[in-house]
Amino acid sequence: MEFKVGDEVRWRHGVPELKAKNALGTIIAVIPNETGVDELTLYEIQFDFGAFTLFGSQIAKEPQSKAG
């Protein structure tokens, strides 16, 4: 899945610290890769505890809540 700046995502895979497990963040930059494989694209993500650069394979899109 391809993400874009402003998408809310969860840090799902390869989490080094418990505080980061399933943490919600916002993509602030996209760093394309030369292979064209979405899972290898790098994303800079702002979390409450700081910004991290993660592979697309490490994150999952957070579904937008639907206000009724």
C-alpha cells in the first residue's frame, strides 16, 4: 500500500520499544526508493515521542473514524 504525506498510520512491525508498539503517527515526508516496491519506500513519521523514518512494510494505515 502506498502512503502519502498527512496519512495517519500505526507502527506495526519491527517495533524496538514497547512505547512505540502500535503507536499512531502522521506521515510528514515520503522518501521514494529506486526499486518501485511500496514496502521499501521510506516514510518519515511524526509520533508523540518524536519523528522516525520507517519502511512501508513497518506501518499500517489507520482507518479514519467516521463521525455520525
